[in-house]
Amino acid sequence: MKKLEIPETLKVEFATIEALWHTTCVTRRVDALVLSWVKYEKQLRRLFSFFVFQHPKITADKLDEVIAVFAENRHLYPETFIAGIAQLGITPLPKLLGSSYTKLWPEITRIKKYRNKIMHGQLTGQGIQSPQLERDVIHIINWISAVAQAADTVYGYDGLRRNTYVAAKNSANVPVKNYPFSNSSELKAWLSKL
């Protein structure tokens, strides 16, 4: 079994995966992949939300309304969040990550193809073996780590820390250039087009 090295910045977020990795459970590799993927998606959602929550009209009394808009939309995926960040005029992830994006995005795209089958309890038909699952967990960790480091440096938020709304409202260094919405119904319409 490959050695799992969790960067210090991810230790809290990946504690469960690290514990699972070191068990003797037969399904530990698939389980680690699924949990890692959830963390990958969650980080991108938090980053995107961080920028949306910076909108001056999204105040504490409007937060539940905005969260409801997110919750109602069943088509918000990592690619949606990446596109949304770019449309807000923020440094897009490909530029933010540079060569790390070029190296890791093809791996994430490849993993997604069989991840969808696994998440729905289906056979992949790809004969994926344990060593590949281990490598893919490491690819996801490397992606999350690269995003966290670059985003924290440039945006002031890594997408891992909790309470995204408070982080957004306390942030002073992320200039959102373009808000294509000014209220919840316009946010809902914009999200449906991403």
C-alpha cells in the first residue's frame, strides 16, 4: 500500500481519510477515494460561495435565502464553480494554479469518469485496481493542497476553513470584478446558466 502523506494544511480536513487509509478494511481504498472526492467538491463550493457572499447585498439576514438558492440547484458541480469564479472576474483556477492545473486537472477529469459510477454503486467496467485507487486519492489530495495554497495566497481563503460567510465578509483583498446578480432571484437565474 502506498504511503499517504497529508500536507499539514489538510490534516484536519483529511483526518478521517488518513484513519481509514491505515485500517485493514477491504474497501478502504474505494472509501478513501469517495471521501476525498467529496472534499474536492466541497472546497470548490466553498471558494465559489466565498466570492458570492462578498456581494454587498448579501447580508446576514439574506444568507438563508442565498443558501436556499444553492440548495435548490441540482446542477452545481465543480466545473460550475470553476466557471462561476471566472465569470465573477476573479483569477480563474487554471491561471491561479498554473503548471499544477496542467498536471492535475487531467487526473481529476479521468477520476471523475469512474467516480460517478462508484458513487452510484455501479460497476465501472474499467478493472481499476487498488494501486490505482491509492494513486488517485493522492492526486485528489495534491489538487486540494495546490488549490488551498494558491487560493489562500491570492484570495485570502483556502476553501477549507469553515464559516465561509464570515470569512467572505471579513475579506478585504479579493476584488470581485463582476457580480451578474443583485438579489437571490437573479443569483438563481445566473447559477442556472453556468
